[in-house]
Amino acid sequence: MAHPEIYLKKNEDKRLRQGHLWVFSNEIDITRTPLNQFQAGDLAIIKDHSGQALGTAYLNPHTLIAARLISRKPNAKLGGNFFKERINTALVLRERLYSKPYYRLIFGESDGIPGLVIDRFGDIFSLQITTAGIEKSQEILVATLVELFQPQAIVLKNDNSQRELENLSTESKVIYGRLPDEIVIEENNAKFKINILEGQKTGWFYDHRNSRAHCAALSKNQRVLDLFSYSGAWGIPAAMAGASEVVCVDSSESALAMAAESAKLNHFADKMQFVRSDVFEFLKTARENQERFDVIVLDPPALIKRKKDFKAGFEAYRRLNQLALQVLAKNGVLISASCSHHLSKENLHEILRSQARHIDRHLVFFAQGGQGGDHPVHPALAETEYLKTYFCAVSSSL
């Protein structure tokens, strides 16, 4: 049975023809095809103003992004074959990149499944579904994962604000199998205990894997400060690489407790301190006490989640980087990152330039980092490239 049709307004097809996958509600000719005749999660054929088919999309008539393309073919289905093909394609890339099964398996639009993120922790899978279209096909998706991987457990991590925009529940739960009492993953030759149900996002952040390895390589005999440390993914490999001391700072007691357990697991707990504190307050106190660190990792959560938050978020990034530079030792290294899509690489570049000049320090970039290969970038969707990291060598003013 053919899907119903959605017609775009005149000249609103250009972005889709260039490879983008989203259709905004104001691009649809609602006189010709009223959106109120559709239910959230329905499939439809997207057509341009002249009637030429552009592909199949799932819909949500109540959101700004009213349609997301799943295929350039008309009448595609969100069935088992669809999920199997897309997941297998994504798996080929991950298995080329990583020797062990710890990675982001599906990264939404970049892997051809808008509204879905899957992180793999060995034989445990953590799913984040953010749209009604994928939610409607959840049972088929789970059945496909079971067929392909025979997992020990599958977890739905639905505590996500994007689901609220789609009028979906935000309850996280195990939907297949049973979670073991202890989950240990591997990254950069280190082992980490994680808590999927109570942890942030899917339970882990794989995206900085490459930059963390680079940080570890710079840490031998250095005093390292890991700010917004979460579960120690930067700090523990640095300790294992020979850092003289690693101080992890985070406001979450549970995250620090998990990091401390992982430090013991890797037999480097004696080199590490775990400080529960607001990072701004920690840095102010460290400045007042004239503490200095040789390597500082500044990896805050997204401080600009919406465009309207840009001004306040930019100021927060500026202040954090200024404070970090003030407690950096002479000839130290600052690793400054942002996962806020709305803070551009150029914005972070300018923050680092201006704050170094403000406190009369000479700063140069000697390396840059971004998201790992298991977070591939879709060339037509700037939104899929969100992570930026600068490695800065900082000395006295020349």
C-alpha cells in the first residue's frame, strides 16, 4: 500500500536535494496537504511543488521538524529489513575502527536512522529514541537487535528533553534481558565501570575517545586537572600514562564515586584525587591558593542548548577558559572542548585567543580534536558535527 503524500511549497526542495534530511513545518504546503490529517509517526512520501518524489519520511505534525527522511526511495518501510540493513552498514564501519565492541553503533541521521542513538557496551545496548517515528517502530528495532547480536540486555535511555518535544515519555528502563550487577567497558586501554540507567545520556560518552588518548600521551610526569570529569574518562588514562597526579573535579557525587572505582580497577587510585565541587568555585579557590597544573582538561557539558541561550553560554565558556588559564603552570597545556553545537569552532577559537591576551599569556594551538569515527558527520547536516577541541600550549607573554 502506497504511503500518503506531503507536498512542499515552491522552492522548498533545494535543501533536501542537497542531501539534508529534515523538513520543517513551514516548508510544507498545508493548503494542499494539511498536516492535521496525520498522526505522529506516520510515514509519507515527500514531494516537491511539481509532484516529483523526494523520498519517504516519518512525520510529526506537532513539531518544528515535521518530517525526517529515512530513504530517498518512495514507499520505504520502517521494518526489520530497513533496520537490519542500516545497522549492518554502521557495524562494518565500527568494526573497521575498533577491535573491541565498545562504541556508538548508531549515530542518528549520519547512519541513516534519524531519531536514534545506540551505544554498545559489549553485549549490552543502550538506546536513545528521540522521535515518535522511531518510537512507533520500537518493537521491530529491538527484535532486529536481538536477531543480529543476541544481547545480554537492551536499555531504553529515555530521560531526554528532546522526547518531551515529541510528546513522548521520559522513563528509562530495561526492555530486554537483564543488566548485570556490574558493567565494565574498555576505552584507551583503560577499564571503566558504568551505570547505564542512572548515568548521563546513554551511560557513557564515547565521542572524545581520540582526544583522551592524545591527552594521555601528553601527561607523563605532569600534574593533570580534569574538570567536569564525570566518570574519569580523561583522567584515568592520563594516570595510566604516567601523570604524577590527577585531580578530577565534578559536581556529581555518583559520577566521582564511579570514577574512583574505575581508578581502583586500573590500579592507579593512589595517583588520583576526586573532588566534588562546582568547577567555577574550584578554579577560583585554586587561583586564590596559587595552585598550578601542567595539563588542564576543560570539557564542560553543553552550556548552549538553544540559540536563545547563546549569550549566557558564551560568557560561561569565556569565564571557564579564563579561570583555567589562570591556574595553568608555565609552559602548560590547556585542552579546551565544547559539545555545544551552537558554539562554533570559531567561537571557541576566539574565546581562547581573547582570554590568553586578557591575562597576558602566549597561547598557540598545536592540535585539534573532534568526535570519533563512531560519531560520523553527515556532509549535509551541520548539526551532526558538534564536538570541537583545541590543544593549546601556553607560556608567558613573548
